[in-house]
Amino acid sequence: MLEGFKKFIMRGNVLDLAVGVIIGGAFGAIVNSLVADVLNPLIGMIFGAPDFSAIKLGALNIGKFLNAVVSFLMVAFALYFFVVTPMNKLQEMSKKDEAPPAPPEDIVLLREIRDALKK
């Protein structure tokens, strides 16, 4: 039983997942700081403080829910425009630098046969 557990823990997938979760938590702090310390003050300077917590519909605190939705949208905005878009650009640039792979030998032979038949 312990041997199976040891094999499970030492698998690459478990270690990769553990590292991903730890890095994700640390990166989450960066994104939350970007939203709380950079984007919220910018929005506050332009539109006023984005606080909906006073909005209530009877006993329901709709305002707190709206604050959570706005915060989620701001985190998603920050992730997309400051992480995803630059990473996509970097990947596109690295793909342009690489030469296209040579076609497999069977494709080359089929093209030669096609060209010979055309003649």
C-alpha cells in the first residue's frame, strides 16, 4: 500500500499540479494587487468609488453581489489584457521565427507521384 502511494506521489502529474497550484496562488496575489491597487484607484479617479454595498432589495444584499461581480470582471480584464494577450503575442512571434517542419516522407513521395502524373 505504501509503495503504491509512493508511486502516486512521485508521478510527474502530481508534482506538476502541486507546483501549478502554488504558483497560481502566488500569481493570484499579484493579480489581486493589480486590481485593488491600480485598477480600482483609476476607476475611482474617473467615475468615483465603485462601491455598491448599500444597494438592497428587501432583505437581499444585492450590492455585495454586484461588488463581487465587478471585482470578478476586473480580475478577468486584468488577466486577459495583462497576461493572456501578451503571452499570445509572444507565442505568435516565436512561431514566426521557427521554420515550418519538413513534410513527412510519404507526403513528399505522393507529391512527386502527382507531379510525374501531371507531366
